[in-house]
Amino acid sequence: MPRLRRSDKRKHELSLEVLSVLAHVEANQDPEPWVALWGGAAEAEVAFEALRGQLRVDPQQSYEKWLTSLTRAADDDEPDEDAAPWAGRVRLRRK
């Protein structure tokens, strides 16, 4: 369902809904939910430009390259050097 068009300053903010859509795009490697959230390709690109700083995107990176890199992130076979190693089962402490 497309996002309601709002003309106020909160239209382009990094909300839980936007983060959820970004996670869905990355997990399923399908950019359609991002475009559908904003109501079309042109609006999605405008939203990207408005959210560029909050998304921590390189200033020289174009919208198309960002969307392509987001959908290909799960294809990388290289391990993430900054990721914490798997520590096994996590146990919760009871008080």
C-alpha cells in the first residue's frame, strides 16, 4: 500500500516503516517495496535524496547504484570483517 502523500516536513523521515521496507528490500533483493512505499519511481528517488544523510550514503553515489547495491548486498560471499563471531546459544539470565 503506497504511503499517504503528506506535504509537511515529516514526509521524508527515517521511520520504522521505512526501515522495515529497506530490510525487506535487502532480504528479498527486490526494490519494488521501496518504490511502492513512496508511490512511484520518481517519488522514491526524491525520498532517497531527502533521506541520503540519514541512510549514510556516499555523496557521490547515485540513486540507481544505491538501489542496486542494496539488492545485491545478500549476494556477497565475502565475510563481514566487522561482524561479531558466532558465540553459540545465548542464554537469558533470570533474576
